Amino acid sequence: MGCTYNGVCSSVVALFLWQQVTAGDAYGKTLMLLPLDVGSGESVKQCINIVSLSLSLSLSLSLSLPVIATMRDLKKKDKLVEAAGDAYGKTLMLLPLDVCSDESVKQCINSVKDRHIDILINNAGVGLLGPVESISIEEMKRVFETNFFGVVRMIKEVMPDMKKRRAGHVVVMSSVMGLQGVVFNDVYTASKFAMEGFCESMAVQLLKFNVHLSMIEPGPVHTEFETKMMEDVAKMEYPGADADTVRYFKDVYLPSSKDIFEAMGQTPEDIAKCTKKVIESRNPRFRNLTNSLYTPIVAMKYADETGGLSVNTFYNLLFNFGPLMHITMSILKCLTCSCLRRRTISPN
């Protein structure tokens, strides 16, 4: 079987930022929906980081932002409540939501006054890593249920009201893997490609109704949770996959992936800052790569219509130039100090 893991965030939580504005407010945002993960271990730490930044956003805008955080299991609210501090019960409230359930999504949105949502931020996502031969179809379906259909459910539920008002902004947390395939992330990448295609098509229609749609596309997000996940993955068995494939996965891909996460990875705070820039923009862009270090990688794919350039480049980097790649990533890690990494946060 493959290894299922939480990406930047999981599907079990949503965070609403509810902003009352005056008629003359330039932004005109009355509600923001942000799904987050409140699970266990390091995934909680990621959630707390982003929640803290989201609350900081309310201060930076100098506006009162009541927050409605939603999660599938309210019994796991303690860490979120602790992170919110005095805001809980005042500007922070909790509601149940499961983005994998039609009924749950409908009930959640119906609980919002007049169903009025100006900004919807879909940040739900789970990952699936490993040789595809060892991954069951059911595991694949579960990834699509959250990463693709979960997003579609939320957009379908708020879109009619936004179109009726001729105003709104839908923000979707995608991934650079929605633009460029990555070996041994086949299913996760497919779910992100599906979401990118859906949103690219929807963006054209929504623009006619003055509703904007923006994609946030992070590269690797480096946390202790991701490091621990990779260590656990290396110890797992992968029935159904041949010995050579398992060896390539454990001895070639995982070490390279660890190097990339450490050298090029951003923090959850970086992603939140980028999202903040997007939702504050008067003319938000459709695509927003959060890490400018990945721009050449994405550009390479579109520079060759045959696809051979990107496929062969990644093949050579992984299988032929592994030691050189390790050295390169080590140098990059030294060069990209925290000060420089802050400058790589896009969009400008």
C-alpha cells in the first residue's frame, strides 16, 4: 500500500474569517473560508502556524474578523482553541464540516448568515506517496474524494450566491505538482492536475459574473512532520511492487526528496503570507506560485511541446546525476538562508 499523509493541510478542518465591512470598503470582503488540518502530531503544528497567521491577518487589516473554524471532529478542537487564545469565543467560533460529505457542506454553509461568503479559500488536501503498484484503487479514490471532489463541493455550494451578487473570490490551494508531475507521487499529482483543469475552466465562466478564481501553488513545505513522514515511508513494505522499483523509491527518490524539501522548502507561514497577498489584491492573478525557485522548473515543461525536455531532465537528475543533485541541493540550502527564503515568497 502507499503512504497517505497530510499535505499543507487536510480535509477535516475549515477556518472561516468573517469580516464585516462598510459600503465604502475597498476590498468588500464579508467572509473567508479556509480549510485547515487539526489532526495530531506535527500536522497540528502546521495548522497552528497558519491559524496564527490568519488571525494576524485580521490585525494587519485593522478590521474585526470573527473567525468560524470548522472541523470534522470537534473533539480535536483543543489545539486550535489553544492557538487562538483570547480570540476563542469572541472572534473565533467552531462548526463541524466534512468536505467529503454533500450534506455536511450544505449544512455548514447554511449556518452562515444569508449564506453570504465573499472569499472561499479551499485548503483541503491529503497526499499519497509510493509505487503505484502497491496502491489500491480505494486509496486512490479517497485522495480524489478530498483533493478534487471536496473542492468541487465547496465551490458548487457558494458559487450560485456569488454569481447572483456578481462578486466573490474563490481561492484554491493547489500545488506545483498540479503543473508538473513528480515521480512516485502519481495519484496525488493526478488529483492536483484534475483540480487545476477544473478551476482553469471555471475561471473563464466566473469572470463573466465578476467572480475571481485564484490558484495557490506551493512547492515543498518543510516541517518536522514531513521529515518524520519520509522516515516512516522508508520503513514500509510495498506489496505488489517489484524489488527494483521499491529500491529506486527508497534509495533514490526519498533521499533526493529530502534534499529538495530542506533546500527549497517553504514554511506554512510562507504559504499563508502568499495567500494573504492574493486575497488582498484588487486584481488577483489566476496562478500564484509561492516559491519563485520553482518558476524555471514549470517553465521548462512549457518550453517543449513534446514533453521530452522535462521528462528527460527529471529522469537524469534522479537516476543519472543523483550525487551531483545532492551536492547542488546542499549548496542551495546554504545559500537560501531564512532571509533569502523570505524574498522568494510570490506573488510580488
